[in-house]
Amino acid sequence: MSKHKNLHDLEDQIRQCVKCGACQAHCPVFAEHKREPAVARGKIALAHALLDQDLPLDERFVADMSKCLLCGSCFDKCPNLVPTDEIVAAARREIAERRGLSNFAKVVGQVVKRPGLMKIGLKGAGAVSRLLFRKVPQSSGLRLRFPAPWIAPDRVLPEIPTQTFRDRHPQFIPGGEGRPTVAFFTGCMLNYMYPQLGDALLKCLKFLDISVYIPPDQGCCGLPSITAGDGRTVEELAERNLAAFSQGEPHTIITACASCNIGMGRHFASLGERQAEIGGRVRDALVVLEREGLARKLARLPKKEQRIKVAYHDPCHLRTQGITKEPRALLRALPGVEFVEMEGADRCCGLGGTYSVYHWETSKKIGDRKAPGIEKSGAELVATACPGCMMQLQDIITRAGLPQKVVHVLELVARDLPE
Amino acid sequence: MLEPRIFKILQEIVGSENVTAEDADRLCYSYDATQQKFLPDAVVFPADAEQIALVLKMANAEKIPVFPRGAGSGFSGGSLPVTGGIVLVTTRLDRILRIDTENLVAEVQPGVVTEQFQQAVEKLGLFYPPDPASLKFSTLGGNVAECAGGPRCVKYGVTKDYILGLQVVTPQGDIIKTGGETMKGVVGYDLTKLMCGSEGTLGIITRITIKLLPLPEAKKTMLVIFDSIDGAAQGVSAIIGGKIIPTTLEFMDAATLECVRQATGLQLPAAAKAVLIIEVDGDKELIERQAQQILQIVAPLGVVETRVAQTAAESEEIWKVRRSVSASLRKVNPDKFNEDICVPRSRVPDMIREVEAIATRHAIPIVNFGHAGDGNIHVNVMIDRKVPGQLEKAEKAIEEVFAAALKLGGTMSGEHGVGNTKSPYLPMELDPAAVTYMKAIKRALDPNHILNPGKIFLD
Ligand SMILES: Cc1cc2nc3c(=O)[nH]c(=O)nc-3n(C[C@H](O)[C@H](O)[C@H](O)COP(=O)(O)OP(=O)(O)OC[C@H]3O[C@@H](n4cnc5c(N)ncnc54)[C@H](O)[C@@H]3O)c2cc1C
Ligand code: SF4
Ligand code: SF4
């Protein structure tokens, strides 16, 4: 059984916070509010007070716990390794348990639990997307024509495909003899909204002669429900993924979405022993490609005359795991790319699951801090490694009136691979 | 509890969204890095000096204590509302007002975060040297109030050496200007220096005029491993005796190295008993020469190994070792009492020996590291609060550590200040007449004792 830790189980970690205040330097939400309840130290103090029954679980507590992107930046830099993101997630579950799920969390739960629903929705959406959305000038995105609940009216969304990634491809794609096999955890955004990223990944793996297994019964990584405090849904999804990835050889499991990587890695792994074993095998696709020597191979190709200037945005969910070099190494190696470092590459884009839903205005402010760096870099494309970040970045760029397009590193790599 | 009437006045002064008495907020402003807890009655976030002046005037009239607070990263409880009252947070005063590249002067508000200021001036080829380890989150106001220092202070001095002038709201609510923008100035008492290190007890700093330096062209970092703490200490004296003042001279003792080794898997030779991290900065050619000289000077002192960073990345690797210390100490014991005594440079080995004796006597681990170049040693008494009797042992050990430092001609605190954590020990260091003199200043400026009471002095 998949079982979450609750606030009580995390008491030791909560006590581990020494109140040094270092998280003030790293928390994107604190940078906007500049108030203690917004920073990791404050949230931990509040969670601690709830445990000790010094504070009630009231509206105020709910509001404070909602002000977290679960980006993990504080955890990454905390000298005492206090997992504030886990603590906030547990607090949100506690809230849901005692007060019931929010309507939004309920909808999220229904959607992520039933892939069929999402598919039908999207199939329809593909056809009617012209009707529902309007094209945003100078961007590869769409904007809602009509107000829809939980989607901010000024958010730019990607164009929606008619066929999902997993429907486009067989379950097993053989590579070369004696070459490794990987299992691919696609995640929802890639499967339903950005299937071309998966196509790009398959092309890269093929180039390296790596076999790919795409378990058909896999589900959502659960991160949306983690951020929404819906522990039960997360546990259900975990059971499905446990079954889907328990079969066959214990291959490396790759993701092409930074958030799925954390969801299937750290969060999934915390749910039990079997889950920890599977979660421990999860790797980001770019890391695997780099380790398999792709950057070296690409660097040997003759550089193209016309190269596109590309900057890179670090998704929090990779940066906080120390994955910053591999994507850059790949970009630098590409014959058709001139990689430029941009200021604030490691700043959070401000998406953060439910955060951007409940705090769209602050979420925008957090994201907008990226605009000057993007502009100054002189890049034509901003590459990243997370579909969620891609959506948010395109939004930021459009809002700032900038010309850049957002792509996944995988798309650029696939484009530059020799046929 | 604050009377509703008072709360209303505060709302009128700062606006209702900038004052709170909600329990969640009171809790979040009840602590600092000392992990003590004192609940305030209200928290205010003023926008400027005028609002602060009004708050203090009202507080005087009503005799309500006010506690200035920056980032709450203090290590001596300076910002804590020990008597209840109002916590006054400076985070909204967060603007760099100007950077004058011609006169090498800058003017800032107190809530600016130290590192953000440093980055802003460095972009213009200028340099603000004070570098407390908390620089990524501490405020410049807090730095001035505590006279913060850091590794670079060996060569460049501490915060007060860079403060030319201040705007201060006095405890009675007047707005005054101290010092100015000139490099010299001797008209009247030096109130600027009086405010530096006054721990928020003599006034609230609302504007800071800062002296800047040209940014050094380059720097070079070295890690030197010694087979004894004496070798490392002699190394420090020999380098400075050799007329080289490095930017930093950080040391770690054997106990510290063991922690780092365990926590990070850092590869160190078995004979390593102490490490110096030495950095020189300045002209490119000069620092190459200085680095060579330093290595020659320390060579006969039991050097086991040296690592000289050739690139910025290698230099970063060396500093990572130093920065990992704090977290790796947890391997020893969960709770840490971090004291920052300071002794004359040449007495560092004596001090380390004293500390080792104290640790053995009380049978609790004590780990030492810090700024060898200026004799500022971070003495970390490591205990587990949950084990009965350990807290008492730690308190006893700390008192003995202070006594040892004073005996060697040193001080109880090089950087962190007295606050409420060290006030019981104050009479150990200061003679009664000096304390009386200080208290007379405090009483004259703050007759109602409303500004940060309960700090520095016991009563
Ligand atoms: C991990 C860590 C490392 C540290 N390393 C160092 C170090 O290397 N060197 C060092 O010197 N210190 C260090 N410190 C201690 C601390 O960061 C410094 O004392 C810092 O200057 C405090 O700044 P702050 O903004 O957090 O002030 P706070 O903690 O909020 O306040 C500190 C004191 O300043 C007063 N104060 C704050 N703002 C004002 C103002 N505008 N006017 C008047 N009084 C004011 C407060 O009343 C209080 O007495 C460290 C702390 C931590 C947690
Ligand atoms: S969460 Fe970590 S960084 Fe933040 S105050 Fe606690 S110990 Fe320090
Ligand atoms: S997870 Fe991110 S948003 Fe939440 S407290 Fe940590 S740094 Fe802040």
C-alpha cells in the first residue's frame, strides 16, 4: 500500500529547522511578500504550532499553507535539509482531511485519476480549440476566448493535439543489440499537450540505440494532487504506477518533465519500500542522454553556419536535485545552437501547481522577474526541461511583449541529430 | 495584548495592511536564529522614517516597547520582543537609493539585503567588502546594528569601517542625521560609530551612507592542510609576519574536519589535523606572487597537502568545504550552541587547547572553526537537548569558554553581539564603571526604556 507521511510523522524534520533564516534568500514567494509566514521558516513554525495545538486549523492557516510553490528551493539550500515542501504538502493533506477537499482539488483528482476523461476532453478540445481559444500574436500559444474556471483569462496555453503521445507509439521500441533499455514515464502534460516532446525523446534514444518500453497503464505522477493536498488520489495513482512499473526488468525510468521527475522520484519514493525502489530508478531524460555520451557525439558534428541563440531556464524540480550541467552540456554541444547563459536562469517561473491557480497575481510577479534576463540574453529561443515551465515561460514572454519562443531541450537535440 | 485604541493608531500610521496582531503573524515574528520564542503583541511594517518616528512617539507616550527587526537572522536574540510589545520590521525599506561611482559612496535603506547590495555595486566595478556568512539574507540595517563581520575582515575590516553616515530615528521619535558623505569629518561626537553595534537599542537606522572600494581585479583561493593545529596557527602568524594580508584566513580544526569528512565524503589525508583556507585578492600578477610566497612561508610548518584553485570553479569547490561545515556539525549532535569569541591572533592555538580541555572536562563535543586571520573563533558546543543534563553542561562549558577567551586578552563576541543570550555574562568582560557609562547613555536617549529593552544589559 502507498501511504503518505502526515504532519506527525514529519515532526522530527519540523524540529530540525534551526530558524537560521537562510531560506529567505531562496524562496520565490518570500521575495514577493517579504513577510515571514510566506517563507519556509515561517511555514515550518506554523506547522509546528498546529502540531502543538498552539494554533487552530483555520482560514488563516489554509491561506498561509497555500502560499507555497512546492518548488523545493528552500530544501535544496537549507543547511539542515528541512523538507519544507514535504511539510507543506502534509499540512495541505491535513487541511483536506479535516475540512474536506477544495472544489478545485476534487476536479484535479477526477481528471488525473481517469486518463480516459482527459483523452476525451482533449480530443474534443483539439477539434474545438479554434473555437475556444484565440491565437496569441507572435507566440505558439493560445488564449481562452471565454472565461473558464481556474484558468486565468490571460494565460497562454499550448495548442492542443488530437492524438496523445502514448496513442501514437507502440509499447516497446527496440534499440540495438546489447544496448540498454529504459522505461518511459510520460506524464500528463507531455502525453496530452506536448506529444512532440516525447517524439523528440524517442528520436534521441533511437540515435543512441536505446530500447524504450512505454508501460501502457501508467498514470499521472500525482504532483497536481500533492499540491492540492489530495492524499488519497496521490495514493491511488501511486498504486497504478507501482503496478505499471513493477513488471519486467528493473530498468531506468526516464522522464522528460521536471515535475514528473520529482513526483515519480522523491514524492513517490516516500510512499513505501517498493515505491522507494522504483522511485530510486527515476532519471531525467537529459541526464540519461548526457551520460550515454550524446553530448560528446553531438560536439563532434560540424557546427552549422547559421546557429540559433538559445538560453536555458532551470526548472526548480531539476535544479534542486543538482541537475543543471547536463541540459547545458547538451545545448552547448548542438551544431545548430549557440548557447548563451541568461541572468536569473535559476529563478522560479512561478507555476507551482495549485499555487498559480490560487495566487495567479503573485505567480505572475514571480515569473515576470525572469523577463529582463530573457530579454538581455539576446536569445531567440528559451529552452527548458519541463512542460509546466514551458507553458509558464511562454506566458511571461508574451506578457513582456518579447519575441522569444519556448522549447524543450529535447526538441532542439532531436532537430540537430543527423538523419 | 495591545489595546484596540493603540492598534488603531498603528493602523493610521502605517496603513491597516501593514500592521497585524493575528496569532499566526505574532508567532512568525517571535523567533530569530537563536531559536528562542517571545510573542510580540503586534507587528508593524513601516514604509519610511516618518512612519517609524510616529510609531516611536506613540510608543513613548504609551510606554510600549518597540523591537527593531531586519531579517531575524541574529545569533544573540537582538530582535526578539522579550517583554512583548511591537516588533518593527524594516523589510519594506528595501531600496538602494543611489550609487555614486565618482565619490565611491552609496546610500541605502536599512532593509536592503547585504548580497543584493554587493551585487549591485559589483556590476559597477565597485566593492562592499563586509561578508557575514548570512549575507544572502541578512539586512544592511541588521549588519550595522550588529557591526557584522566575515572572512574578508582580516584585510578589509568590519561593517563599521564602511559606514560614513546614518539617518536615525531616535528612541523618542526625532529623525537625526549622523556623519556625512565625506571620508573625513570630526564635527561633534561620532554618533555613527556609536550606532554601529548598538543592537537596535539607541535608535532605528533608516538610511545608511556607505563607503565603497574599487572591485579587486582577481582573487586566488588555496586550501592548505596541516598535521597540527599549531602548524596552522603558526602559519597564520607567519603569513601576516611576512607582510602579506590575505583577504581571508579561515581555519577548521580536526573535529570540524571529521564532521565534514563524514557528512560530505570529502577526501582528506589521514594526517590532516587542521586546514587553512587562504584567499588573496588584487592585481592579477600580484596575487600570483603572493600565493607563491604564502605557500613558501607555510611549507616548513607541517603541511600535508596544498590545493591551489586554478579556476573559479575550483575556488568554489574549496569554499564549498567551508560552507558545508555548519550542516555537517549535525552529525555530532542535533543541538548547537554557536559562540563567536575572539582572541588576539597569536593566541588562537592557546584558545583551541583551552576549548579542548573544556570539552574533555564536560565530556561534550566542541567543534572549532572560523576566522583565524582575526582570531575570531566559532566555538560550537554540540549537545542533544533531549538528553537530561546536557543543557546544563553546555551552559557551564560556554561560561568557561568565555572566561578562557577573556583570560587570553580576547572578547566574548567578535560578531554576533550580546542581545539577550550573552547579557548574563556581560559583567565578566566589562568593568562596572564601563557598564554604568553605557547605561547612562541608554537612559539619557531612551528615558522610558521603550526601544529594544532587555538587550545587552540584564536590567
Ligand atoms: C547562518 C548564519 C550565519 C551568520 N554569519 C554571521 C557572520 O559571519 N558574521 C556576523 O557578523 N554575523 C553573522 N550572523 C548573524 C546575523 O546574520 C548578523 O548579526 C546580521 O547582521 C543580522 O542581520 P538581520 O537583518 O538578520 O538583523 P536582525 O536579526 O533582524 O536584528 C539584529 C539586531 O539588529 C537590530 N536591527 C535590525 N535592523 C535595525 C535597524 N534598521 N535599526 C536599528 N537596529 C536594527 C535588531 O534590533 C537586533 O538587535 C549569522 C547568522 C546566521 C543565521
Ligand atoms: S528551513 Fe532550513 S534554511 Fe530555513 S530557517 Fe529552517 S533551517 Fe534555516
Ligand atoms: S517550496 Fe518553494 S515556495 Fe515553498 S517555502 Fe520552499 S522555497 Fe518557498
